Amino acid sequence: ATGSAAAEPIDESDQAYITPVTIGTPPQTLELDVDTGSSDLWVFSSHTPPSQIHGQQIYSPNKSSTAKLLEGHTWSITYGDGSASRGNVYIDNFTVGGLTAEKQAVQCAQQVSASFTRETHVDGLIGLGFSTLNTVSPKSQLTFFDNVKSGLDSPVFTADLKHGAAGTYDFGFVDKAKYSGEITYVPVNPDPGYWAFNSSGYAIGSGKFSASAITGIADTGTSLLYLPTAIVTAYYRQVEGATNSRTYGGYVFPCSSSLPSFTFGVADARITIPSAYINYAPITPGSSTCFGGLQSSSGVGINIFGDVALKAAFVVFNGGSPPTIGWAQK
Ligand SMILES: C[C@H](Cc1ccc(C(C)(C)C)cc1)[C@H](NN)c1nnnn1Cc1ccc2c(c1)OCO2
């Protein structure tokens, strides 16, 4: 089996991407944020206090003839940006891009933080990290990918995210039409539960490539690219008027500044992020000060190749044994 689903940016800065899914019988449609950096599949639901719902679509298990409460199980997650949610768990049919997991654990929110309430377009998250990170207790649950993997033509899913346009998540196959050149695969360390891999170094603009092993995670659920401070300061040294703002929590610069591109290595392959992707967004709508799409990882604790990096490439998340991750230009 194979599947293919759209990944639509929720705003003009590609802060997050949403993918349509259907849950239950008859099918209820929600739009979820595919997140390879976490492993809980949770949704706004009929159990979410109305005061915490601000336009989101909800899943009502009591309207699904195939929903079954997972008795005595709860979940609670706090994300690295401080966002959080918790609730109970139902087992139901879950379909993404024409691919159905019959008995998917659908975690229903009974509480969401203000950051989720504020994001009216996001009805929940599909965690596609490793199932070891799932927070359901007392028995942790499998991700959608782990549930459908054995039935896929190939145990993979791919991300083709785009800047200001709809991209795709494919399941079970690698679409040759979506990339150019060759895909370079490198090992993944699944122990932390993320798609952790080593980048081989970086270059700023047309500068020379600096070889250095950078361990990071490929995270579709994070907007920006977070790298070691030394790399980030070297980058913004080349940007007129760039400052590291305590007020805005990172590097900002005049929106009119010209920015160098940023290249990162994957083994002997090179992925170049166009400068436009690093001019992330005005600090507030209409401001002439812009926030950088490349920021220091020192406050985050881990290097994250988020959407700013991912949308410059075609990425293969290979769930075989051993797991690997593939990167190609496009
Ligand atoms: C933050 C997302 C999880 C999320 C996604 C979307 C949303 C909104 C819908 C409200 C837009 C909130 C939260 C990330 N996913 N793997 C994550 N979950 N746990 N760690 N990370 C990565 C990290 C960690 C720390 C950081 C960070 C990033 O950005 C700033 O500081």
C-alpha cells in the first residue's frame, strides 16, 4: 500500500503545515500538523473545554460507531517551546492520504495550552517520531507510521515541504519526480526517539564549506533551523544590521537586508537553503524588522533541522532496520 497527503502552510511564514486526515465512522475530517519530532497523535475533541477551542475542528468519538475508549489510559505532553496538552485515548480508524490504520490510538485533548488554542488552523498533531516517545500511560501506543508500516510497499515516508505552497507527505514509496540528483542516506540514531542524524558541516553563502559533525534531528513540527551558536553568529555577521535580540528571543535584522544562503552537508551531499527561507517573518505583522529562520540551538538543547531546512530538500524517513534518513536537492 501507499498514500499521499498534502502539507499546507498555515500562514505566509510557513510557521507550521497542516495535513487533512479522517477519523472514525462516518469519517470526521481534521487538519493535523505532522510532527517527526514527537510521537503522540492528539486532536482537539468533544472532550476539549469549549473555552480552549478557537475555531479548530474537533473529533467526537461518541459520533463514531468504530470508536472505543482505551479504558484507564491518559496522556500528557509538554513540547520544547512550552506548549502542552493532555487527555484520554480512543481507538478508531484513522486515514491519511488514502492509507488507513484500523486501530489507531487517537489521543483526545481534555486540556490544551494557549499556544494551541491560538493556532486556529491546527486541529492537533500526528507524531511520526519513534513510538518509544509516546506519552500514553500505562501502555504507550504506536504512531500511525508504525501501525501501517508492515502494509506499505516500502517502510518509508517522505517529506516534500515547500515555501509558501502546498507540499506532500508520501507513505510507502519514494517519488522520483519530487527530487533531482541522488538521495544521500545517512544513519539514524533512534535511541532519543527522534530522527537524529549527523550533518557533515556547513557553508555560509558562497563561502568555503566548513567540515564538522553536527548532530541534529529532522523535525517537521519545528518551524526554524536551530544550530550551534558559533555557526549562527558567523552567519549573522554577514547580515547588515543584524542583532541578537533578547526582546524577541533571537537574531533579528532589517527586513530589507540581503541575506546569504546557508548550505548544510549530509555526508558528501550539500543542501542549500535559499536566503528567502532565512528571512522568516516580520517580528510583528507589518514591522520592518524581521526574525531569522536560522537561530541558535543553545536555548533549545538540541540542533533541530526544522521546516526552514526541510523545505529546501526532499527527505526520506526510512523506517527499515536499521532506520536511515535520506536527503536530496529538488
Ligand atoms: C515545538 C514543536 C511542537 C509544536 C508544534 C506546533 C505547535 C503549534 C501548533 C502551537 C504551532 C506547538 C508546538 C516541536 N515538534 N517536534 C517540539 N516539540 N518538542 N520539542 N520540539 C522542538 C523544539 C524545542 C524547543 C523549541 C522549539 C522547538 O522552538 C523553540 O524552542
